[in-house]
Amino acid sequence: MVAQSETQFISAAAFYELAQEPVYADVLVELDEGEMVVMPKPGGRHGEITMQIGRLIGNFVAEHKLGRVTAAETGYIVEQNPEGRDTVRGLDVGFVRMERAPDGLPEGLIPFAPDLALEIIFASQTEANLNKKILQLLRAGTRLVWIVYPETQTIMVHAPGTVALLDETDKLEGGDVLPGFKLPVTDVFAA
């Protein structure tokens, strides 16, 4: 009889410690059902668009005292389970309502999914990983997921039970997650 090796899954806590090691300094890492996913860091255009939309959301949130905004691939724990098959997703921009974090966000991983998640798509992302990430976020309680496609200058808006594609003639709206937030899609790509 041949012994099968058991896969060792990484917990969210162990992942956070591991991700701080110098070997991961030049890559992005996420945890998908207990397994580490390594991705190359995005380039300049990605950073420009992330800053543009992050600034616009951040200014709106601060002006209306709605909550907390994160950037720079901040890690959110979107799933934890007893087998250690935890999932931690890094987001380009995230928003958490004030009542969920009245005293600020923790130093390490955020122990819950954001209310709004935003991802800027870059060349090395696979459609399968992106779709899985969207589903994980929505299952974890994220109420809006905005996927920004710089190449086509479009934005895909995901909410529980709905999907909409916006182009340069549309406005990106915050709905009940960011009440009153309206942004012409063209402004996202004005960076």
C-alpha cells in the first residue's frame, strides 16, 4: 500500500506571518482555501487607476463620515474553517462601513469581508481566479464588487444576484453601500 501525502493547509494567521517574509517582497500573495496564491506585482497604469478611484472613494467616504477605505492589496479574511482552509483576499480598494469598525481597522488582516471590494484587472490575472474571488467575496457578505477593466475602459458591477457592465456613457453608483456616490466611468480612467 502506498501512503498518500496529506496537503498542509495554511491558516489565515500563519499566512499573514508567512507573507511578511522577504521572499514575498516582490510579489502579491493571497490565500485561497488554505493554499497560497502568488501573483506578480502590477505595473504603473494599474497603480494610477487604483489611486484615482481610491482617492475619489476615499474623499467621498471622509466627507460623509461613512467608514474606512483601504488600498494596496489590504488583506481581508473572507473565509475561515476548522480544517485551516482559510481564504484571505487582497483588494486594490476596499470599503468598510463605520459601524463595522468604529475604532479603526486592525494592524494585520481584516477579520471580515468588506462592504465594497474593488479590483483593477491586469494582464496576469486569470478569469477563473477572478470569478472565484468575486464569488468568495459575495458569499462572505460583500455587498458590491467593482471590477475595473482598463483595457476596455469598462467596469463590471457585481451585487448579490445581479451583474451589470458599465461603459464610458454610464455612472458608477454606490447604491445603499455608498449612498449618494456617483462617478462617471470616464473619471475612473482620467488618471
